[in-house]
Amino acid sequence: MKENFSGRSRFVNYLVPLCLFAASWPVGRTGGALYALGALILAGLSFFLFRHLVHQINQAEQRSCELDEQLIQSQKLAAIGELSSGIAHEINNPLAIIGQEVEWLRHLFETSTLQEEKDRGEFSDSLKQISSQVDRCRDITHKLLNFARKMDPVMQAVELNRLIDDMAALVEKEAKLNNINIIREFQKDLPLVTSDPPFLRQVILNLLNNATYAIEANGTITISTKDNKDGRVEIAVADTGRGIPKEHLKKIFDPFFTTKPPGKGTGLGLSICHGIIQRVGGTISVISQLDRGTTFTIRLPIAP
Amino acid sequence: MSSYKPKVLVVDDEARFRETLIKLLNTKLIEATGAESGMEAIEKITENKYDVILLDVRMPGMTGIEALAKIKKIDPLLEVIILTGHASVDTAIEIMKHGGCEYLLKPCPVDELTARIDAAYERKVTRTKVKAKTP
Ligand SMILES: Nc1ncnc2c1ncn2[C@@H]1O[C@H](COP(=O)(O)OP(=O)(O)OP(=O)(O)O)[C@@H](O)[C@H]1O
Ligand SMILES: [Mg+2]
């Protein structure tokens, strides 16, 4: 914006000497003064006309700036609206269950002495439900807060292969139990990347968790890294899992989109990944084939 | 009327929500059963008689809105109460389009729900009578 503005005023600076030059152009001896006067008036007029135009363009630009600002603001509001209705939904469901369990406990209290085995069983069952629904709410709010707290990435040099290897080791044990192999295809001399390690760890972990969930049992996850030689490095997490149906592909990065049964997934994993990768200046994309598998690809700038 | 229990179908994909609500409604002299999806709800409605449907919006497979349209086609006199955790205005508008149903936000105390179900049941009885009188 600033660049444009100074560009135009420089144009005005050229115009003034140009007009003066035109006005002082020799037009012969006879009537020269008259011509010179006419040219001067013309030059003056066009100068003011031009200045007026520039002024109008500037004003229009300012207006469009304000419009941009308004647009961003309304987009933000829309995003907040969407997010809060998502949060409301995800929290209201466990709350509804908690409320009902409390009412059921009250009913048990009023109608029985809680001496019988069956009543005691129902009583403790309700208590268990309440506590597990509280866990579910906590999972959502903690994930959101975790994400909200760390708004700005703290950039430092990262050895990507090692960071990824650490995360792979973290999920490997449990994956092995389900006969899921994690294969590492790391490029050896990968350049150091300037990025935010805790952020990246979270992204890799989310992708690995999704991959193991998609495979369930018996399959492989291949994590590869490579230098794209264009100032970017590429991380790919490929699984041999169930794949993503076409109609879901455009929704998977939306907050709260999940195909897991109620209470089992927040649907925040990929939207957090997307947000993080954007903040560290990278991109994340996905290709998937139903019943074959899914590959998530992250491209990160080597220097931000 | 006093001996008759309104028949209610609770459509929600959360098993525990469904089960406890059914137990609670049964203590309030309402005959409640459950369905875990829009598909199952439609099957049950075609096979059995219900008075009031409690319908969740966000469910895998068929959404509550889609189910609502189909339910109204099968039995226009059926009272539908949307019971959802989702507060979106768009959804509410979408529901209004299909007409003749209430919109309640979760969590909703069972007493309030029971009152709404009773009111919906009475509406249904009146509408059925009116329909029977008009030739
Ligand atoms: N590797 C994958 N293979 C198949 N489907 C996937 C894969 N990764 C994500 N998905 C789909 O995208 C949805 C959203 O994923 P996301 O990580 O955002 O949430 P989630 O895994 O459902 O919940 P949470 O991350 O809280 O456990 C998943 O429910 C699943 O349907
Ligand atoms: Mg996930």
C-alpha cells in the first residue's frame, strides 16, 4: 500500500518540471508570448486535474482499505461464530448427559434405599458416566486452550528428522501391538529448518494418531522427509488405512469435523495441524484413496 | 387421556444420552424408545405409531434435517421436537422451513422436556381431530 502511494507522488514530481518545460518551449517570435501563456494555462490545468485525480484515487484506496479491514473483521466474527457454535455443540452434548445422569441419581435416591445390588450398580454406573463426560469436556477445552495460548511461534533451528523420529518412537509401541509398522524414509542431509519445534511435534503426533486410527490393525505408516530444493522441505505421512471419502475431503480440516463415534474424537486434530502449519509459513495437503490409504504432505520453508 | 401414555421416539447417536433419557421419560409416564440414526428412526416410524419424535441434528449418515424432511413426508401429523447441542442460526432456519416443529437446546432439564412433549402430544391430538372433521 505504501509502495503504491509513494510511486504515484513520484509521478507528480516528474509532471511539474515537464509542464514548466512545455511552457518554456520556444514557439517562434510572433505571438510567442500568447502561445506561451496558453501552454502555461493548459499545463497548469492538467497539473491540477492530475492532482485532483491522484487525490481521488488515494481516497478510493483508503476507502477500500477500510473495506478490507471491515471484511477481515467480519470474517473474524464469522469464524468466531462458527467456532463457538462448534464448541457449544461439543460441550452441550456431554453436559446433557451429565444433567440426565444427575436426574437419574436423584430418581434413584428418591425411589430406592440403594440396598439392592441393581440400584447400587446403576448408581455407580451414573457416577462413572459423569466423570467420563467431564473428561470429554476437558479434552476439548484443553486442546482449544493449548492452541490459543501459543499464538506466536517461537522460531529456532530444527533437526526435522530427529524431531519426527522422536514422535514416531512415541506411537510405535502401541502401533506394534496392532501390527502397524512405522517406516522411516528420511533424507540424510536434510537442511536445518527454522521453525517451532513444539508446534511441529504436535502436528506430527496428530497425523500419526490419525494414521494409526485409520489403519486400526495390520498396516504401515511411512514417514518421509526430503529437500525440495526450492527453499522448502517436505514431510509426508502415508498410511495404508481406510482412506477418506471424497465428500469428506474438503471438511477434514474444519474444526470439530470427525467421523469418530461421539465422545471418541474432538475433530480438532487436523484443524489444529492446519492452523499451526499456516503459522509457521508452510502448507499442508492431503491425497487419499478409499480403502487404500491416505498421505498428508507438509511443506515447510527452510527459513521463514 | 389419563391412561394413555404418549409414545416418544428418541433419535440420537449418543447411546448413553438416549438410554438415560428413555429411562427418565419412562418414569414420567411417557413411553419412550430409541433410534441411533435417521435411517433407524424412519424404519421405526414406518413400522410403529409414535406421537412425538425427539430428534438430534448432528448425526453421522443422515442428518436430523434430512430425517425431518422424510419423517414429515411419512406422517405429517407427527410432532417433532429438535433437541440439539447445536446453536446455529442456519440450522434453526433450515428447520423452520420444514415447519411444525420445536427447537430445544441441549442440555434441557427433563421436566421441561416432559412439558414440551405433553404440549406437543396435545397439539397432535387436536390436529388429528381437526383433520378427521374436515372432509
Ligand atoms: N489418515 C487418515 N485416514 C483416514 N481418515 C482420516 C485420516 N486423518 C483424518 N481423517 C478423517 O478426518 C477426520 C478429522 O480428523 P481430526 O484429526 O481433525 O479429528 P479426529 O481424529 O476425528 O479427532 P481427534 O483428533 O480429537 O482424535 C477424522 O475423524 C477422519 O474421518
Ligand atoms: Mg485426530
